Amino acid sequence: MGSVVQTDKNRPKWGVRGTLAVLALAVVASGCAQGESTKVRPAPGQQPLKAPPARALDAYATKLRASARIAERWGLARVPLTPPAPPAKKPHITTRKGFEVDGHEERGLPPVFTTIPTKQKIVFLTIDDGAEKDPAFLRMMSELKIPYTAFLSDYLVKEDYGYFKRMQDRGTVLNNHTLHHPYLPGLSPARQKREICGMQDVIEKRYGKRPLLFRPPFGNYDEDTLVAAKACGVKYAPIWNEEVFVDHWEYREWDRKIHPGDIVLSHFRGREDWKGTMPDMVRRFLDKITAEGFAVARLEDYL
């Protein structure tokens, strides 16, 4: 008989319950193997293989079961993948082609980019504005341990600074998205600087630290924007390659695919703007990237 070739069509696709079932079988099998008296003799010159201790297998199985229960509680189709450790040497970030300003690097202006250069199957979730302040979103992201980066505008977050303090306390970095979310290229250099530096001041006053990241509203900027951002202490100006909503994705690239290192945009919005909630958006985001073999990493760890 010929061998069976695994393809995407016939490869098993384990959901949350399927993961638990396979895990249980694996633990039982490993426990039985450890109890057997038959010894496997190594080849000449090789050391005997040692199975991991039963307690280590039990701890690992307990951790996976807990992850599966949390994923199921939030309605995910699969358990999110764990990202690799961030690199000790950070990748060199440059302005993406097509987003350049004359003399950009020579003048030390913040680079504008949509993707982090990496071959690892990771993406970065970034969330803008601050209109929706859903406590369920905070619980979901904390329980699932999903990192994300926030870009805030003061005219929206000032309704409840405390909500974003709780977000910060859970490990999320709060960054600059201007005071009033204007179309920056339509403003004078002085007004652009007030929008950017003013939001730096708000975040420092309310949350204790001036941001290093700034995202121009709508992804629109000009040379004056980057000059002002530099003067305000900004080091990076990330935008995005994909945007996720409650009911669909939008793509900047022609191939309509997710790529390693892509920055994904979403917004703090709820039923007033969407046909769903922020947890619904996170569910769509995680189900898609997990099915395609991607994990979510923390953007600041790569800068």
C-alpha cells in the first residue's frame, strides 16, 4: 500500500474540546509507558532516552486543560498559540517603502512602518481611540493572556481615565493618538505639535510615562507631523497592514493575507458602531490568526 499524504483537507482540525480529548489520551499513554517494565535498548554509543517525569507531564497537562477551558469560556474555536520569546537583538526598524519623507533617516525622524521584520509567525494587535470601555474586554484579554498595544485620544479617554489605568495595570502600554484625532496634514506645524505633545503630556500626567509610540489618526501624516513627533519625544510611528472588525477583515496588501510581523489595527468600539462587542472582535481576530498558525506578540518587545 502507498503511504497517505497529509494535506490541509485531511489533516485533523482540533477545536477546544478536541484538544482536551487528545491531551487526555496523550497523558494516559505517557503514564502507561512509564509503568511498563519493558526497556528499550539504545543503539551502540547512544545514551538511554529518558521520559520527562510524570509530575512534569501532569503540570503541563493541567496548564493546557486550563487554557482550553478559558478559550472555550470565551467562545474561541481554538486555543490561542503561545508566541516565541522576543529576540535578544531587536530588529532594525526602518520606514516602509512608499511612506518615506525626504531625508527621513538622516534627520532621525520616527520611522513609519506596517510590519516588524521577522520570519516568526507572529502578529501584533493594536487598538485605537478609546470610545468603548468594555470591562468584559479587559477580563477576556487578561484571562487569555493576549498582549496588545493601545493608541489613545484624550477627547475619548477623558470620560474614564480609570478604565485605561486598569488596562495599564494589566501590562498594556498606552501610546499617543493625539488629543482630538484630527487630520494632521490639514493643520499648521504648530497645531500638529500641540496635538501630539499635548497627548504626551496627558499620558504622562495620568499614567506616569511619556509614550515612545505615536500613531497618526487615519494613518495620515506629512513631514511636519514627523518633525513634531520627534520634538515631542516619539521614537516610532507604527501604522498597520490589516484591520479587524466584528464582522470582517480589511487588508492593505494586494494578496489579502496575513504575513509574519504584521501590525493589525482595531478600535475601542462597541454596539454603537459595530454589530457586536469588543470580545466579538477579539474572537474573530484570534480564531483567524490561530487557524493560520500565528500567535500574538507584544509590539514593544520588538522595538
